[in-house]
Amino acid sequence: MIKQEDNGTSLSELGAVASIITSVIAIPTIIAKYLFPTGEDKDMTNMINKMQNYDNGIRRLENGKKDIKKELAESIEKTEKDN
């Protein structure tokens, strides 16, 4: 027969095992959430597009195009609408 003391010990062991299993699953999930943010790729793409548009505008300005400010503003607006 199982004594009452043995039931208490086995329940506490079961609780400890459940805690370990939960922590093994939960901790890597939390770490992955902060290491790999979901919107990072979209933000990086948006930043690169804006930099390219700005660089193109500066090159046009250096080549003597007069309405560069207007074109640059339109280009930036188009990029923002696309994202």
C-alpha cells in the first residue's frame, strides 16, 4: 500500500517536473521574441528605400536639375505610401 507521505512526495515531484518542462518551453520562446522582432525586415526595407531616394535626389542636384526639391519630396511621399 501507498502511504500518505508518499503521495505528498510524488505530488511535489510531479509539480517540479511540470515546472521544469514549462520553463524549457517558455524561456526560449521569450528569448526568440526579443531577439527576432517581427517588423524588423519591413523597417529596414523602408529605411533603405528612403536612403536610396535621397541619394538619387542628391545626384540629380549635382547634375544640375533645378526642381530637385519637388522631385525629392514626391519620391519620399511615394515611398511612404508604398509602405
